[in-house]
Amino acid sequence: MFRQELSTVNWDNLKSQNIEEYADNFINKIISLAEIYIPNKEILVRQSDLPWITTNIKRMIRKRKRLYRKAKLTNNNAHWVKFRNFRNDVISAIRTSKKEYHEGISNKLKSGQTMFERLVDYIKTFHQ
């Protein structure tokens, strides 16, 4: 749809003797069509997110919440089993990610940096 609309635009109507006005007209036309045809999604980045909670884990947590709501709403035993199994998978993924994160920090601390540099790098991980 976006490409079709771009092909039907009369680009001559956007022309102007002033090059800046022509560029503004061109950019505004592209942006207005993009706002109509290209979906966008706002994402929320929180400073308080734990560094080992990855995008994939967040996705899994959202799915776990959906499965819980469905199981609670239907009170179907099969839905509860599916929820519990997925909950266990999420917990396992979080534990694995946390372990890998701490091992990475440990490896950084064991590298050839001076003790002060290692301490500063380690402290920085808590302020991100």
C-alpha cells in the first residue's frame, strides 16, 4: 500500500523554486505517508530493568502472564498445566541468564585490568 501510494503521488506539485521549500515539501510528503502506512510501536525502556532480563525473557514473562490469565479465567486443568510448565521455563531462563551475566562480570574482573579499573567497571554495571 505504501509503495502504491508513493507511485501515485504527483511529485511535480511538490516542486518549488526555493530548494529548501522543495526539500521540506518532499520530506513532509514522505513522512505523512509513512505515518499512515507504516506501523510504529513505542517501547518502554526502564532504567530499573535488571541487566540479565533480556528482550526474550520479557517476551516470555508477558506470555506467562497471558497463560495465567487464561488459566484463571477458564479454570481448565489443561490451561493450568500449560501455565505451570511455561512458568518453570521462564524461571529457568531467568536463572540461566542471571548466571551467565554474573559469570561475564566475573570474567571481566579477572581480566588484566588494574584492581581499581575492575572495581569501577563492576560498579558501573549497577548504575545502568
